Amino acid sequence: MFIVILLKGQNRYARERWDQLPEVVDYEGQGFSLRAGPRQPLPTTQVWEPVAVYAADALTEEEFNEIYELNRHHIIELGLEY
């Protein structure tokens, strides 16, 4: 299983668990592309499943990076060490 983070905007995201990681998905009527991962977080007080990050197709790479950083403090998986 994979932890999947779907970034929609600042403070807007979804967290899912998927068996597979397609390059492109339709989620709630919006297209998303795999932008990061899957990566295996280092163990903390718990063992983590690999994490993959998707973002809306309409976002440029620069916009994705900005939204990723803005959400880092709200989404625990984005702040883990890998």
C-alpha cells in the first residue's frame, strides 16, 4: 500500500491509501499527475508506508513546489525525512 497525498492548493488536499500508483488519475472530477515519489520515509515512532504526491495537472512545476512547501506544515507526510 501507498499513502497518496493529492495537493489541490494551500491547505486543500486529500489523503488516500492506494495499491497502485498510476501516472495520471481522475480524482473527484479533476486530473492529477504523480509529481513526487513514491518514497519510503525513515522510521520514526512508527513505520510509514511509501508516500506519493499528486498535484492537479493544471499546476506548473513552480506552482507545485510552492504548494508543496506551503502544505509541509499541515501534512505530516510531507515533513518526514526520507
